[in-house]
Amino acid sequence: MSARHNSSPLTHQVTLTVLTLAAFTLAIVVGFGFYAANQADEASLERQKIFIADGLNDQIATVQREQESVTVWDDSVTNVRAGNQTWIEENLSTWMYTYYGHNRIYILDAANHAIHAMREGKVVAASTFGEDEPELRPTIDKLRHMLAEPPKADASGQPAKMVVQDLVSLQGKPAILSVMPLVPSTDRVSQAPGTEYLHISAEFINDAVIGKIAAKYLLDGARLVPLSEPVGPAAVPLVDSRGVIVGYIGWDQLRPGLTLVRKIAPALAIALLVAGGVLVFLLRRLRRASTALQTSQDQAQYLAFHDTLTGLPNRALFEDRLRRMLLFAGQDGTRVALLYLDLDRFKHINDTLGHPAGDELVRQTAARLRHTIREVDTVARLGGDEFAVILLDIPDAGSAEDIAERLLVKLREPFRLIGDHVFVGASIGIALSSGPETDADDLLRKADIALYEAKKNGRGRYEVFAGDMDDLLLRKRKVESELRKALDGDGGIKLAYQPVFAADGRRILGAEALIRWGHEVHGALPAAQFIAIAEERGLIGELGKWALSEACRFAARTELPWIAVNISPMQLRDIGFAEQVAAILKETGLAPSRLQLETTESVLLEHNDTIGAVIAALRQSGVRIVLDDFGTGYSSLSYLRRQAIDKLKIDRSFVRLLDEDESARAIARTLIDLARTLRVEVTAEGVETDAQKALLVGMGCHQMQGYLLSPPLEPGQLLALPGVSSADQERSAVRA
């Protein structure tokens, strides 16, 4: 019974799928058949419309030719001028009706006054022209305008025919209208321009005319359809030159596609019966196979949506639940909070205790998270040491922060791994839904950004997503991308050099290389800004190597005693940095004693054996180490003694206040005395006034740098200063 019950859903699903596919296939076949038949009928209908349109154009051309046979004639011009009504009636009006079937004829003089009128083969008073004049007037005026213009030639070079044709409605009936001037056929009769008489001919488009058109193309049931009657698809509108429909020509539509379908319907029915038999056979085979598949399906479904290590929902199930919870929260007017969490020392545990310990740490973390949150909430493992928690019905950010704090406290408790107590901790990013339009992917992205901020700000803490985090991250990513392009050779990054002077303010002791980036969109970006981004995004090594190479290459071709280059503490954490510096010095030919590397005093606070080893290797090679911005950090004398620094630089924040603040003077004097005690050189940066310079000299500071003495200079500007000529220039002077 249990096996039968388990197989039923899959069997039902397979049966339904096969029947659906069969029905779908049948619908496609039948639908395609009817579609093909309909397309054939549509194509045939378009051809029929073209036939009717071509036939109508032929009939209009015929009316023109028939009218031309009497309008281009010397006798027509002379008899009309003479007012010979008998001749006009016999040759220009009743004859046109009797022989050609033109229904109405009007003869107009040069002033467009009617001098003769005929309707249906009978001469009527000329005044009857007034009844049709409103419909005929636009065509008459158009011909008069043509006659008033200089003669034109057609494509063959012959004089263009003077004729205007249109479709009009005369007393509610559509008609072909043709207006031509009466002109001589020879030179024996002369005619002055503007004195032409007009011949107006109208042939009604009736069933007889339409019948002639339809007979030519073998169309049945062709007829005139008045505007008052409905028209079907087999109809062509009769449109005048103004775009007004004056009637329709209709006919019985030929349907070759439908005719074909009717002929093959019996064969199609037999084919469907055969296909139905095959379908029944296949269904029986599939129903037997589905029973075996159902058992494995349940297990596979569980594995597809759960993490095998912890039993928690995996990323696929997590994303589905997040979307569902956001949908329900939007309908209920509540809020959802998403916590994105990862462990702070997971890689260290893996590296030191092994992967089994790492797996056990993940299992214990999952258990703590599951026991800390509510039953209505969801905790999922997204991979590695990353977890996500979905919190339902969260009133505000404060509630989410309370839960995050509880999770942090729980995860700060020691884990027991392989007999040892291990302390790990975690960082959490929090993002809250903002309404029914909240997107799951966007909420996850915001939580990820908040987690990044939490880790950046010290780890072991949580951060709630704020809008400026998104803008800041996007801006950083854009700067990172453009910085990579600039380092690849797209330009924009260069070095400026600020000289360091002796106490006399004239002799140049060296120069500091300062990196500059002239961005094509944002202008000159502050170095602190893009260097910080380079440190965050892992570009500082490449950027620092470029700056160091450029500065050494420049210094090697000058007479500068030394060049100073700023380096990031992150470069000093690289055990291979000393070898990199040595390689650059060898490549550029600069002596190690002419290179000074400036870094901040924060590196002294790191109990890092790598930094100590790198600094020692650099100093042993002859490179000098300088502490920049000294006095603004937290270094101590023991750190200074241990690191054996070569030079201290007094920060500009103290120098700026020397001539204003006694405490600033006291601090500067203390720093200079400290440097003298440690037997290291000291440089004051940011010297901008003569008073500051005098005070520093009086305190015993013999190296100064600042805008009073010189701003940062382009390489060419620095070389132009006295005592800083290039090595090439020196050699040229010696030869001379």
C-alpha cells in the first residue's frame, strides 16, 4: 500500500504530462494546418485584391483613351467654338454614351461655364452641370492649373498628356471621372493658351463595369457595395484623390486553403486514431516506470534544497523562501529583515585545525543559529561559512539589531573542536524590506554590502544597510575599474615631486614623490581617496610598484641626493616586498642609499613579525625608512626603538599652528628633541610662512618641505631648479 501511495503522485504527473504533450502536439498539428490554410487564403485574398485594383486601373485608363479619341481633334475645337450643338451632341456626348458607355458628358468654355450637358445618352439643359459641379470642381481646377503651367515632357520626351482623372460620387453613385481639354490634332487649327474648352466624362462604376473586371480574373459574385452596407474581407475600397471612400467593390472570396483542408480531413482523422493507439501503449509503459522514479524523487528533492552538512535550507530554498516571505509581507503590510552572516576566523580554523574541524564548526554554528531564532524565521547556509537569516514581522531596524546582537553573543561563546575550545565570532549585515515592491535579489545585495561594511569596520559586529553604502560601493567599484585601466596604460596617473630644502631654504636635499591622478571626468582625484580604494580592492601592490618604479627611474637620471616614496602598510605586510624593491633598484640603476620609503606610524602598532622582517631587510640593503605624519598616531618610544627608523616627519597639522599656538610649538619642539635623542633625522612638512620656517630653524629642524619653499612640481619643473640637473645634462656639460 505504501509503495502504491508513493507512486501515485508521480504516476499522475507523468500521465498528465504525456496527455498534455499529446494534446499540445495535436493542437500544434491542427493549429498549424488551419494556420497554413488561413495563410493560403490570406495570400489568395491579397492577390484577388490586386486583381481588382489592377482591373479598376485598366478601366480608368480605358476611359481616358476613349475620351482622348474625341478631345484631340481639329473638328472638336472648331465646332465647339462655333457652338454647333448638333455636332457636339452627335460626336462628343451621345456618341460617347452609345459607343463607350460614358454616362455623363459636360462641355465647359474657357470660363468654366457649361455649354453642353448629356446624361445617360440624353441631352439636358446645360444648367444641370451645377448639380455635379461641387464634386467635379477640384478636378477641373487641377486641369486648369496644369494648362496654365509651361508644357512638360513625359519620360519618352513627348509632350505630357493634359488629363486629370479621379474617382467621385455623383448623386451617391461612384464614378470614374476624366477631364481633358479640347485641343487641335494638327497645325491647321490654332489655339491660344487659356482659351481651351474642357470635355468632362464620367462613367459610373456599376455592376456591368465591375463584371468586366471580374470576368478577366475569373472572380465570382463581383458587385458594387454601397457605403451603407457592411463589407467583408473580400472587398476593395474606391478612394478618391482626397482619401475619401466613395464605395466598395466586393466579390465572393476564393479559399484554396480551406478547400484543401476539407479534402484531407478523412485522412487526418485516421492518422489521429493511429496516434491515439500509440499514445495508450506509451502511457502504460510510462506508468510502470514512474513507480520506481517516485521513491528517488523525494530524496533528490530534499538534497536539492538542503545543505548536506548542516541540514539547513541551501541557497536555492533560501531564495525561494525569501521571495515568498517578501510577497506575504507586502500583502500584510509587515516588514522582513535579512541578516547576512559569516564567521570571522573560519579560514584560520581550516588552516590550523584542518577541514574536519572546519566542518564541525559549521555544524555547531548552524545549531546555535537555529536555536537562537524564532520558529517562524528561516536560517540557511549559503556556502562555506556564510549564513543568512530571514526574520518575519520585524517592526523596525532596532528589533533586527536586537536579534543580531543575540546571535553575535551566542557565536562569541567558545566552540569545542577536536578537544580544544576555539573562539571565533562573526560579522553580520542587516537589510530591511521597504514595502511590497522590495526585490529579493536587491535585499540580499544590500545585506551583503552591510556585511562588507561590518567586516571593514572591525569585525565581530553588525551593520544596518544605509543608502549611502550602496552609492559609496558603486562609486568605489567605478574608481577601481578606472584605476585598473589607468595602471594598464590608459594614462591619467603620474608623479609630482616636492623638494625638501635645507634650513637656508635654497639648497635642495631631496624630493618626495607624490602620486596624482587627473581623472578625465572627475578631475584631479585626492590621492588619499583613490589610494584607500586601492587598498580595499587589492590594487595597492600594483599601484605602489608603479609609483616606486617611476620615482626610482626619475631619480636615477638626476643629481638629487635622494627620492622619498610613500608606501602603504599593506605593502610592508608582504614578505616579498623587500625583494621587489631590490629588483626595482637594480632595474632603474638607483643606489639603495638614495631611496627613502615613507609609511605611517600605525605600522609600528602591529605586532607583526613580517613587517619587522621586511623593514630590517630594507634597511640592511641601504634603503632608509621614514615615519610620515609623525605625532598624529599612537606610536611609543619602545616601538620606535625596536623598528630602528631613519627619519621622522612632523605632521603639517602641528606646523600650521606654530606661529599661532604655544602648545603646537611645544609639541613640535618635543618631536624635534625626540628625533635628536633617537639619533634620527627630522623633516617638517607643510611649511607655508616665513615665521614657521624661522621657528623650526630655531628649534633645530634642518629639513623643511612646504609651499613656502616649493609646491609639488612636474618632473621638468624640478629639473629646472638649481642643483637638480639630470645626469644626461651633467655629462653633456662635462664633454663641452
